[in-house]
Amino acid sequence: MFYQESGQFSTRYAQDRRVFRLRQDRYGLIALLLLAFVGVPYLGNDYWFSAILIPFLVLSLAGLGLNLLTGYAGQLSLGSAAFMAVGAFATYNIEVRVPGSPLLLSMALGGGVAALMAVLFGLPSLRIKGFYLLVSTLAAQFFVTWALTRFSWFSNNSASGVISAPRLEILGVDLNSPVGRYLLTLGVVVALFWLGNNLVRSELGRNWMAVRDMDTAAAVMGIALLKTKLLAFAISGFFLGVAGALWAFTYLGTVEPHGFDLNRSFQILFIIIIGGLGSILGNFLGAAFIVLFPVLLSNLVALLPTGLIDAGQIENLQKMAFGALIIVFLVKEPEGLARLWQKFRERARLWPLRY
């Protein structure tokens, strides 16, 4: 009975409000953080850092940004990649226009610019919702890409519109190596997930969920719909903007506006669908699935006899299998992988007495 709760009592309100009430969960989290910050940098290689871990962490953060808006506040959006692009280009311009700006401050300001853009495109949510709001936020995707491509100032007058990562350095520590970029990404993601977790457990988070469940009843209860919805767009835009900066600078190194296209928005949407709407853990699980599934499928195809499957068809097969799995998740487990993990924990609490 690994999750045995016997003898673990809460004697203060602060203890009862903890995220991880069981000591097993707290010890597990500490062990996981030690592994991520100490073990992985020591054991990992450049391929794992650059191709697996960094995109996994950044997509988890992007999923959290959209999940705060859609999973918790109930506001549909297809402009996630646009807000990522705004955060990436804003961070780049702050670094270029204001030499010597601290990297973390530039990312925070870039996220702030993305938050303002998200509020602007979130204004229609005050009058429309559902599918119509989804179409409204879709406009952000096309407008931002057009603006970043049309006006060369955003890319520092680059003829190709491509921006390159500034020197990644914090307090004199060079972070341009793969392990340095991984640790930078991990540190930012852990900090923002801690912030996001506290937000959803706060009064604002409860207001979001009330608006999500029934906005008319929330308004009758005294919740200010204008403030609540726009705060959801703003905070979601901030998280997505920081994720965009990390995607451009710690993962790709160089990026163009079309790198944040509609496909990226759908990818982030699939992350929260597969991982679980309204779940903090689900963002990690969905991102892991998105990143690792193509790698797994490619390795399985490599085991088949040579020539059985044309190399040009592998990507199409990945899309077909991915689409089929999304349908399976929607039908069989609409609450995502996070619900499967919750069921496992419930069984673990009773094992072996239940079986």
C-alpha cells in the first residue's frame, strides 16, 4: 500500500490546503526535481537535451498556457501559436534594442507583450463564446503572422524575417550549451508551473471554473465576467509568450514567423486534449505523448523490412495514427491521460486489499 494514508493527519489549515497532502507525493516530487536538475544533466546526452527534453518542457508550458484559458476558464482559443510568436519576437527586440537587458527580464517583458495582445483578441469573449470565439481567436493567428512578415522592424530589418537567439547568459553563466539550455528551460518551466498551480487554487482560479461551468450563474454570484475572462486571456498569453521565447531561443536557435503557424496551435490544443483539460499534470503527459510518439513510431518503422514502407509516407502514417489516437482518447477517456493517472493512484491506495 504505497499510497497508504493511515496516520497522516492535518492539524493546521495550511497543511490541509497543501497540493501534496501525502508524504509519499511530496517525497516523489522532491526526487523527481533532483533527478531533473542533477541526474539528467549528468546522464543525458546532446540528442536528448536538444531533440527530446527541451521541446517537451516548452510544449508543456505552452499547454499550461492554453489550459488555463480553455481547461479552467472555458474560453476556446486557436491563437496559441500567435501569442508564442509575439512573445518570441518581443523578447528578441528587447534584447536587441536594449543592450545588456537581463535574459529573464526580457522573457518576462516579452510575455507581458503577448499578454496585452491576448487581451486585445480576448475582448470578443465578452459578447460571444464557443465556436464563434474560436473563430475570433483564429484571426490572431493570421494577423500576427502577417504583421511580423510585413514589417521588417520586428526582425531587426532581416531580409528573410528570421531572428536568431541572443547570447544565453544569466549572472555571467554561459547557457549556450545543450545542457545549459536545458537547465534554463527547466528552471523557467518549473517556476511557471508553480505559479500556474497556485493560480488555479486561488480565488481567481475558482472564478475561472465558475465562469467555465456557467457564466450566467457566475455573474449572479457576483463574479465580474469582464475582469475574469480578460485575466484568463492575459495570463494565458503571458505563459504562451514565455513558451514562445523558449521555443525560439533554447530549442530552435533561429525562427521565422511561419514557424508559429496554425499547425503549432493545433499541436498545443491536442496536448491539452490528450493530457486532460483542467489538469496541471495533464500538460506534461500530453506534451510527452506529442514529443515521444513520432520518435516511437519512427523506430518501429525502422524495424520493418527495407522498402516495405516508402520513407516519404512515414510522416503521413504518423499523422494518421496520431489522428486515430485522438479520436480514441475523445471517445474512451475524454478526461485524458491525467484521469488515467488518477485512477492508477486510487487503485494504488487500496492495493493489495482490493485484489
